[in-house]
Amino acid sequence: MISWMNKHKKLFFVGTTVMFLLATLVGLGSYVTTKDTESYVLKIGDRGISTKLYQQTLNSKLDYYRNQGVPTEAIEPQIKRMVLNDLVTDAIFSETAQQYGMMVPDYEIVSIIKSQPAFFTEGKFNNQMYYRLIMDSYKMSPEEYEKMLRQSLLSEKFKKLVTSAAKVLPDEVEAAYQKEMKGMKDPKSVKDPEAKKREVASNLQNQKAAELLTYYVRKYVAANKVVDFKENL
């Protein structure tokens, strides 16, 4: 994926979607396999994750990790699952966001594209460079690329909205803090209790957000048949 998408995919969401989406798909009993097409790696209702998009995203993600100095051979299976889950949740959350009237205006798409250094020459955005890199590097048209970017942005907006709605009560934070302190070998090692409580509160909020996101995934999957084309992975 493009550098913006790699940079802004929060690890919290990557981690939780990898875990709960697979469990959701299998657990609902609507998980079927077929060899009727070579076009998709997975479909949920009318939403499909194309083989082309999956391979492009996977290759880009692998290149990203390699450029960070991370050896990818041993973790490639995990990366494949992460990529597929990110694509599926982006599709689900972007559609759910649309149902709630959320949108990504054109100016946000333009702003993201024109902020990418890869599309610059001599310090300025170059439209021809943009077209060429999209066609050469991602094997897709600018229109396809912008559609993918819009979906990812809309998905991120929805996840941020859900996270902000996941409120944690002070009593919950205090109870979780006391429980964690009791479970520590040396509670006195906590030099800043207030900072620790903020950490506990953040973890609780992330947990609640993950539960809410799981609810939306389950609701969507329950209403749509899941078809997995494993031979295309």
C-alpha cells in the first residue's frame, strides 16, 4: 500500500482485526470455499477482494517491511493474513460508514496524494510522475488507486469514530488499575501512578473499541454469505 496507508494503519487496529475477523468468519458458520472463479480471494455478499488487489497490497506490504530491515520470510504467512484482514475490514467498515452518512470529500483524496514525496520532482508534485508510478508500481489506474484510498480513509474515519465512542468510566479505570497493581511482583516499581492509570485507561478504551468493531464485523458477516477462494491466496 502507499506510504500514507502504511504509516497511518494503527497497530491496535491491525492486531485486533487479524484476531477477531478470522474468528468471526469461521465462527458464524457461513464460511464456504469454491473454485468457481479466479477473480477473488474472498467475497462477502456483493463485496469482493480481488486477487489483483490482494497481490498488489501484499507485495507493497512485504516491500515496506523489507525497507524497514525486517526479514519477511518467516513472517510472510502472518503478513498475508494481516493484508487480507485489513482489506476485508476496510470493505466492511467503509460500507458501514456510508450507511451512517459518512464520506470522504475529494479534497482529502487530493491532499493525501499531493503530500506523497514519491510523486514529487524538484520539490513539487508532478502529475505525470503520479500516473506513471501508480501504473508501474501498483499495476492499477489512478482511478482504481483513488477508489482504494477513499475506501481506506473512510474505514479509518469509522474506526476513529468507534474508538471515540468507547468511553471508559473512572471506576472502571480504578478497578483495572488496582487489579494490575495486585498482579505485579513489585508495585513500588511504578514511579508515576497517574501515568500508569492513563495507560490502563487507554488499554481499556482500546479493548472496548475492539469489542464494538467486532460487533459491526459480526453484524455485517451475519447478513452476508462469506465465500473464500483459498486457491487464489
